[in-house]
Amino acid sequence: MHLLECFDVNISPRIKKLAIGAAVVTGAGLVVGTALAGVAVSAILRRKRGFLLRDKVVFITGGSRGLGLAMAEEFALRGAQIAICARDAEELERARQTIEREAGGTVMTFVCDVSDREQVEATIKKVQNHFGAVDVLVNNAGVIAVGPFENQTVDDFEEAMHVNFWSHVYTTLAALPEMRRRREARIVNITSIGGKVSLPHLLPYCCSKFAAVAFSEGLRAELASTGVKVVTVAPGLMRTGSHVHAEFKGKHSQEYTWFSLSGTNPLTSISVTRAAKQIVDATVSGRAELIISWQAELLARFHGLAPGLTTEILGIVSRTLPGAGESDEKRKGKDSQNVVTKSPLTALGQMAAKRYNQTPA
């Protein structure tokens, strides 16, 4: 006998059916709700446990200076084993000494041009042979050429793509098979706010960073069931001291002036130490995306809501920047100095350059 028939009341068949249906729906809702709650609790517990860095092997491209060096120090402070690569052997040796002095542990260094696929594959193999595995791959190496589009060449676009995009692909293809077998690893791709919003006088750089963001986001989706989490990091302006190594075209001194002032003052930039800590935290949690600095976050969100308006505003900004120069010659920032860029206005950037191995001690 059905439950409703236990009561001595005159209930129509239609009402009975509705009541039974409501009970079934309610029961199903309770089951689904309980299941979802279980999934949520499980996710919270996994997030709380996180990805333990102690004794993990972290390989950082472009790890000899700037953000790469700051990240290496932060990973080492949390107990990770560090391997770094760069093109300059002397820079690597200075970086190794700095990391071991500031964070302890032993650091392995490898001379490698990340735009060369064969060198990348050989270096990944050396790291795996020495440590046994790569637990965290940080694709950080990058180049930047600042100047108006009129002074950019096909070579500038190709170089940006080779270093800022293809190097991510090369390292990932080389390290991923072993990562998938072990089913717990991280790939951290350092892109840029320039990979979210294309900025004037940075066109080759932004094109390559857009490609890097697409690769990183798509890779995370494809590896969702493998235990390998891909973290996309999009920093805004950071005080890394890298402005002295950036390359400038057009009116070199004027381009260097606006770029160094923007990237070294505390109103528009974040300290590289804070940025490195945020990146390592994101690595541990395995979050999908990290945009560094509130200014970069605001720009990305505004562009998402009003891309056309954002482009128009950036067009106005572009009109305030230097015009095209007569030569397409590239010059390093350190070769484009002037009274302003040597002044106290860039003092924080000068300090960062010394601290993070951008200029020899």
C-alpha cells in the first residue's frame, strides 16, 4: 500500500501522482546535493593539502636573472630542488651563487638557448637524468622589443615567437611524457598582460604572448584528467630590472624613458619578490590563471567587458608615445640611458637590476 493510502482521506489520483512526483524530485535533489557537497569538500581538502614542494624538482627557463631568479629563490626557500637554464654561463654562475646564498640547497645550471628545439630536448634529458624527473616546469624565458610598428621587422616578430611561444612548446613536449606517467606535476607558463590586451609599441611581444596564453589555456583543458596541472601566469609591470636588457627600436632614448619609468615606479609596478611568491603559491594550489597586479587585473577585466573601447583608449595612449625613428637598429636599454633614466625616478628599478643579476656586481 502506498504511503498516501494509509490516511483516511479522499485524495484524487492526480493529486497522488503530483505528490509522488514531488517526493521523487525531492529525493533526487537530496542525492545530487549530497554528491555535489562531497565533491566540493573533496576539492577543498585537495586544495588545502596542495602540491608539496619539498624535494620536488623545479626547472626554470630564463632562471639566471629577473623574475626567473626571484622564482628560483622562492621555490628553493620552500624546499624544492632547483635547475635553471639561460644562454649566458657567467650569469648562470652568479645566479647559482645567489640562490644558494639566499635560499640554501644546491642548484644545477644548464647553458641552453630555448629557441633551439634540440638544445631544449637535450637539456630536459640532462635534468631528468640528474634528478630523476621534472616535477615543475616553469616556462619563463622571454624577449621584448619596444618600439613603434613602423620600426619592427619580420625578424622581430619571428624572434619573439621563437623565444616567447615556441620555447614553451619545446620544453612541454620534452618534459610532458614523464610528467604524465607520474600523474602529479605542474607546468607554469609565464605569459603577460600583453597576452590578454595588445599594447602599443609592443606588437611582436604581444603577438607571441597571446599565442603563449592560448597554448597554456588549451593545454590545461587537455591535461585535465592526467594529474598534470597547467598554470597560466599573466604579470603586469614588475620591478625585475629587466628594462636594462630589453631592446628598443625607433627613438631609442625616448622609448627607453617611458618604458623604464612605467616599469620601475611603485604606482604602476609590483616588486618582483611579491610576484614570485604569488607565482609559487599558484603553483602549489594548481589554479588555472594568475594575473599579477591590480592594474593588470583591471585592464584585463575592462578589456573583456569593452574590447572596442579599450582599443580606442590605447589608441589615445599611443599618440603620446614617441614616433618612428629613421633606423630599425636595436639597442639595449643599458645603451639608451639618459638623465631621466639615471635619476631617482627609476631608483627602485636600478636596485632590482643589481639585486636580480641584471647588471654584474
